[in-house]
Amino acid sequence: MSAPKKELKQYTAEEVAKHNKSGDLWVIIDAKVYDLSKFQNLHPGGLAALLDQEVAGQDATEAFYGLHRHEVLLKPAYARLQIGTVKGEISLIESKQPGELSEIPYAEPTWLSKGYHSPYYTENHRKFQAAMRKFVDEVLYEDAQLREEDGKRVSQHVLDAMADLELHAMRLGPGKHLKGRTLMGGLVKPEEFDYFHELIITQEMTRVGARGYGDGLLGGMVIGLPPVLNFGSPELQRRIVPDILKGKKFISLAISEAYAGSDVSNLKTTAVKSEDGKFWIVNGSKKWITNGTFSDYFTTGVRTDGGLTVLLIERVEGVETKAIKTSYSPVAGTAYITFDNVKVPVENTLGPENDGLRVILSNFNHERWVMCCASARSQRLVIEESLTWANQRQVFGKPLIAQAVIRNKLAQMIARTEAGHNWLENVTHQMNNMSYKEMSAKLAGQIGFLKMHLTQNAQDTARDAVQIFGGRGITRTGMGRFIEHYHRTIAFDALLGGAEDVLGDLGVRQAIRKIPATARL
């Protein structure tokens, strides 16, 4: 049984004012009365901050929210300090409930904003979003904040809960792998699941504001499993896919090397056939492999006698992984991998031998599109934080948002985000109405341009947000912690899945090939 809630008394402001000294120190925050007498020496800013700022015995609401996030008051250690409420006054600041939409302008995409409309989303999409939002708030959010800090792998109970709803399978997009599965508790039928459902999943998970956790949340599976599903033998799929989609085993995509990032054709890791022809013998290394430190399987690009080949390499003797320290949390499992005479059964070959480039490139559009979904949504979190802070922060005797230069930064942030999000929805609509072959021919350039556009804008938005938050924007805890984190990790989006310049050039080259031979000015 849970402990009974303590009954809160009501006090007048005059009664609170009498408790204004060391050892007998009360404050009012949002019509709630807190007794800080025993806490005063534990106060992060020291006792002087409570006495010198003249908040002892007074209404400290404005002072508190100028320094602390609302979530501080919700922590058990601080919530216990509340002893009552102010007679005749009501609390105005409410905590968000799980699943609740934000009322901050532009914090939500247009289709979720009250009074707006969209041609893309059905009623089923709306129900799906509501369920996904509630799941993220109740299951993912707290684990994300903890794991981002301690660097441990995503908690197994989270992965199990996702598997129960078939979220791991849905993150791979529409397709035959969904057949026979009960998606989101039966909320959407496998044959009706489309790219807007997947967009919703990615964007809702992005709201946790923890970049390393986002990649650690089986980002390696999203890019490493599709080649197995599309090019692996039925026996190989039967053996490894079920446990991966249950969140019991883990897989990553091992392509990048120290000398071959976007230049996939320059891979150095080699594979040669054993004398009996039953095994590949693999030697070489891979670098910056997301989820590599805890993966059981590696979808690996190797150089063979006739070109490039893709193999599914299991964690066996000769495979070693070492964590790479990056700008975000170790929870992502970013790894350096070495293969030392690793024996790989030829049955683990994905696709035809020496046709690995086609296998590698086959999932790039989807990978980059997923990153676009996350980038577009993460920029809204920055807007929400920045608008809220600028509205509550007092400088020179008035709200920060009264400064024209701040409003201009917000205007640019909002315009960039709205433009990118609408482009993303257009591309997603095309994906829903094209075959895989059509997507490859018509959308590779578009998605490349879109990712370049979004990640360039994201870096501008990160810089503007830091300026709005000032010193708090470069402080890892407290009021600006999400802004500091976003600014510190934004470069990942600009590099992973293809660097901005490479993707921009890809789009232009694809356009050049389609210029009619007869075209003249």
C-alpha cells in the first residue's frame, strides 16, 4: 500500500512572511507553501541566495522560475517540502499529463495543432499518435534521462515494452515483415501501416531530448536489419530475426571505416573464401558503428575478389568491439570493431556475392528519411524551450521576448522548422504512393537535399537557442539542459547517414541525369 498523502494546510501570505530567517524559512511558489528550514543548507545556491534575494517568507515564483525548471518541484525530495497552499489563491502552473499535447505555438506539427488541418493524416494516424505519445511519456522518457547520463544500455524493460507493441518491427517501415503481427495493440492493421505511422513513431521518440539514447534505442537495428530481411536466406531470417524484433538480440550496420565513410566503394575490410569454400575469412576494422558495443550481429560490408559483398557476421571468436568516446552518451554504443580471421558461414552472405554495393545502398533512402523525421521534430523541442524561456525570463525589467533581436531569432527558428517539416511530409506522401523502384529513382536526391536542408537549419537553430538562453545554454544541468545537449550533439545529424555536402552533391547529380538532352535556354 502507498503511504497516505499528507494533508496540506492553508496559510495567508502574512503568516508565511513571518518565517523569513535562517532556521525558519518558508517560501511561496505558485500558490504553494514550502518549508525550506531543514533544506536551506542543501540549497544548491547556498543559504545566501535565499536570504539575500529577499525570497525568504515571500512569493518566490518569479525568482524560482528564473533559475529552475518546473520538474524540480516534482522530484520527491523537493515535493516533500511543500507544507501547504496560500489561502484564496490557486496554482496556475500545471504539470503535463502523459500523452498531453503542448500548447506552446509551433511546439507541435501543424496537423496536431488545434484548429489546423492536413491532407496527409487519417483518424487512425491521430489515434496512433495519441497512443505513441502516451507510451513515450510513461515508458521511455524517464529511462532516457537516466541512461543519457549514466551511459548504460537502454533498459531491457523498455525494449520488452516496445516489443509487446511490435514497435521494433514497425520502425523498419511498411512491409511483409509486419504480416501477422498485432501492431500497437491492434490499433493499426499490418496492411494499413504506412510511412506516416512510422514518422509518428520516430518523431514521438525524439521528444525525449536525449540524442545518445535515441541512437541507443536500437538505431543499429533500423539500419542493420533491413539488408537481412531483403537479402538474407529464409533460413538465416528464421534463425535471427525473431529475437531481434523481440529486443532480445541486437544488430548493427558495420560499413564505415577509418578511411571509408561516405566513400563506401573504398572499404578495406576483406573477406576471402576458405579452401573448402564453406566460410568467409574476414579481416579488417570498422569505426563509428552505432550500437556496436552491445551487438550480437553485424551487417558488414567487405571487399571480396570481384568487388564488394555484404555479410552477416555474428559475435564469435575474432570479433572484438571497443567503445568510442563521442560528443553524446555511451548509451548509443558507438564502437570500433576489429575482425581477426573471423570465420563466417557462406550462408550468411546477404545478396549475391560481389553485389554488395546494391545491398548497402538499398536502405540508404529509408535511413536518411528516418533521420529527417527525427531532425524535423527535435527542432520543435528547441522552439518550445526557447519560446517558453524567452516569455518567462525577465531582463532589464521586462520579459526577454520583448527584445526585438530575440523575436527575430525565434522567427528564423520557426520559419526554418515549418518549411522543413512541410517538405518532409510531402516526401513521406510520395513514399506512400511509390514502389520501391520508383522511390530509388525519384526520391534519393530529394531525401538527400531534405536531410542537408534540415541538418543545416538545425545547426543554425542550435546556435540561436544558445544565444537566447545565454550561459544556461551551455550548462549541462538546469534550465538550459536540453539546449546545451542539442547544441553539443547536433553535428551527429549532419554526419550520420551521409555528410551534408555529399548528399547535396548526390541530389544535384541525380538532377543532372534527368535534364532532357534537348533542353536549351
